[in-house]
Amino acid sequence: MGFVSLVFAAVVLIHYYLWRRLVGSTTRPGRTRRVLTWVIVGLGVLAPVTLIVSRSAWGHFLAWPGFFWLAVMFYLFVFLVVLEVPRAVALLVLRVLERRAGRRHAPDRVAARRAARAESDGSVPVSDGFEPGPDGSEPVPAGTVPAFTAEVAEAREVSGAREASRAREVLGAAGAVVAAGSRTAVPADPVSALPQSEPESQRESPSEPQPPSDSRPEPRTGAESGSASEGVVSPAGRRERAMSRRLFITRTAAVVAGTGALGTVGFGVRTALGDPVVESVEVALPRLDPRLSGLRFAVVSDIHLGPLTGLGHAERIVRMVNALQADVVAVVGDLVDGTVAELGPLARPLRGLESRYGAYFVTGNHEYYTANGPREWIEELRELGVRPLVNERVEIAHAGAVLDLAGVNDVAGAASDDGPDFERALGGRDRSRSTVLLAHQPVQAAEAARHGVDLQLSGHTHGGQMVPFNLVVPLQQPVVSGLGEVDGTRVYVTRGAGFWGPPVRVGAPPEITLLELRNEKL
């Protein structure tokens, strides 16, 4: 129950993270976001339902879409996590550029706000440009009347008086000359005779007629007043531009993650459903009778017959194993993911396995997960000509020498009082002879070493099946794949010929192993 709760919590958290990165940060509020949100919710429900019901006959129709989405979900999560660093760097750079732009446009924003206030009051016209203030202060909108200080006003009055006095002197002298030659009267105050110019605020531009005195200019919108001068962008416009840039960054990250996830899963499906790789391995054992050198095992595990495999999966494996012409065939657990009634026809090709000394089988954890348990499959395999080793051993006589071949049940059987019994399988044998043990999980090698086993053949790990799970497997198993050693006992772990869950293999192609024994001294 605890494991199920953990899986459910992980699925919920991953789907929430996917929503944040693929929907929440890439769309604006509206219909599109709502539709995509419900899609994520539906897929989030599909994932755990698939894990629960796909083992039952009526739930097989969910296997393909459900497990395919699980694989896509996982790699979307992986790619998005990897992209978190460049995404954060890009957004940080964008924020820095926005701050610099904000400081650069600060004077323009002040001028634009003043122009907007003046225009909304209707007191002065506003032009499209800015001109410097009268005393060298910050620019003000062109066409506005600056608010002069008292000192500036007093200076202008004094300057005006001096100009008027100078004009009277000049015109007085000119009037005397004219009076001498004509009878034209000269005004007592020559300055008053000069044509008076209109105040600057009342002049009419010859090209732009002024509106009637009772009309007021219509106020501009915030965006228009913010762009009163060329090159000035309103705060709202800048915010919209920044939002567009953020959307571009987040959408780019989403597209890269989606493309990477779909491409990776597509490659993984092709690998998982293709032919297994044949790995040829030589294993040197120090106590092996020299006469047994060259004895060959065809090792296959984790075939996982189920709703996604079909009859062709078993037929292909049998054909490839027979082509190896091995002396012994070892099927190291996790053969099926269902009952005999459901999957019996898919296992029938196993009747055609060929080898000199026979084919042998030990249970894996998935045999204990089936509705009827492993016993019905043990009997089914006997009828197909494959001998189960249920905590027991047999002698393989070869070239005048004898090899002990033992097999133990999987550790998952302990819950039903059908777990591994090493003493029963290995006790009372001739310790001078080499022993090869079939045990589904590599973790069983520690106990095998205490019983003097020379070589253990295992599966279970799938080699991680999908990178980067291969980095997690060592937390539970001493060997992920290939040849290793535990407390002096050699351990070979095959990656398995099938798949579990998603029909995807990335970085761990399916495998059939041809393993040849050698004496270490030869």
C-alpha cells in the first residue's frame, strides 16, 4: 500500500510540474489554457489507472495508450528538468535587459507623463516632439508653456523695459529728422505707435488653424500619450513586449522538451519491439573442471509475455536462442505478466526450445504478481518441455565432468511462503565441483556467495530499460547489467529480452546472452 501511495504521489507531482511548464507558463488565461489543463488532468488519471487495470483482461485496451503516455511523461519530465538551467539563465538575462531599458527610458517616461497631464487638463497644445526647458532642466513636451520661476519673470520684465527705452530714443531721433522736412506729426510716444504683436499664446499658425476658444483638445490614451515622441514606448507597451519575450522563451523550452521526448520514445519503441541483441560472453571460473571449458549457456530473462507482446515475441526469441546451438538454455524469471488462461497461447512457442542438456526456468517477481500465482505456470512449463528449478539442482554431465546447476525462487515469493531456499538447493553437494546458480535478482548473490556458488545468472534489472533509470538500479541491486562480482561469486546480469510497462528501451537494448564457461587457468 505504501508503494502504491508513493507512485500515486509521484504521478500527481510530475503532472503538476508538466502543467506548469507546458501549459501555465506558455499560454495566457483563456480557452486554450483551459482545454490543455483538462488534457493534462485526463492523462494524469490515465497513468495510474493503466498501472492498476492493465493486468486484468478487461483493462488490456488501456495498455498501449497508457504505457506510451507513461514513457512520454517520463521523458518530458527529464528534458524539462535538464532545460531548467538554460531556461532560468535566459529569463535572468531578459530581466537584466528590461531593467537597463527601464533606466534608459526614465526621462522619456517623465516627459510623457507631464505631456499627458497637461493635455488632459486642456491648458496647452502638445506636439509630437520634445524641446529643452528654458533653464536647461529636463526636456518638456514641445508646445507647452513652461512654468517660469519668479527670477525668470523678473529678468524678462527688466529686459522689456530696456528695449522699450532704446526704441523711444531711436524713434525720437528719426522723428526730428522727418519733422524738419515735412509736416507729418510724430507721436508723443513713438513706442505706442508701433504695431502691437499678439501674445505668443494667441498666435495662429498659418498651417495649423487653432480650434475654437470653447473647444478643448481630446485627451489621449495612456499608450498614445506614452508615445508622444518618436522612440518612446509606453509602460504598457514595454510590459507587453517583455511578456512576449518570456512566452517565447518558455514556449521554446516546451517545444524542445516535447520534440526530445517524442523522439526518444519513438526510438525506444523501435528498440524494444525489435530483435534482441546477442551478447557473447566468456566467464572464467577458477574451480571449473577443465573438461567443462567451452560449455555454453543461452541465457534469457524478462521475456514479459503480456498484452503488448503478441505471439511473435516468443517465436522470435525461440528462433534466436535455437540459432545459438547452446548446451543449456536458462530462462531466468519474469516470463509472463498474466495467467495461463490469458497468456497460455503466447507461451506455446517455448515448446520448440532446443539445446543439448535441456531448458531450465526459475521464477521471477512477476510470476508472483499474477492472479493465480506461479504454480500454474510451473506446471504449464513442464508440459512445454521446460524444467522449473524450484529451490533445487540438477547435474550437467559434460565431457566426463559434472557441473551442478541449481535454481532458487525469487525473493518476492517470501510473502507467500514460497521464497528462495538456498540450503535446499545447494546443501549436501560435492563442494569440489563448480556450481552455476539461476536466481532472478542479482541481490541474491550475497547469499549465493555464502553457499560457495561459482557463478550466478540473473536478470530483473532490464539494464535500467530507460535511461537514466540505470543510475537508480544500483541503489537496490549490486550489478545493473553485464558481468560483475559479489563476495567472490561471479554474477552475470542479462538485460532481458522483453520489456515491462512502456514498450520502450533507451540505452538498454533487449538481450539474449551466449555465455561460455572457461577455466581460469586455461
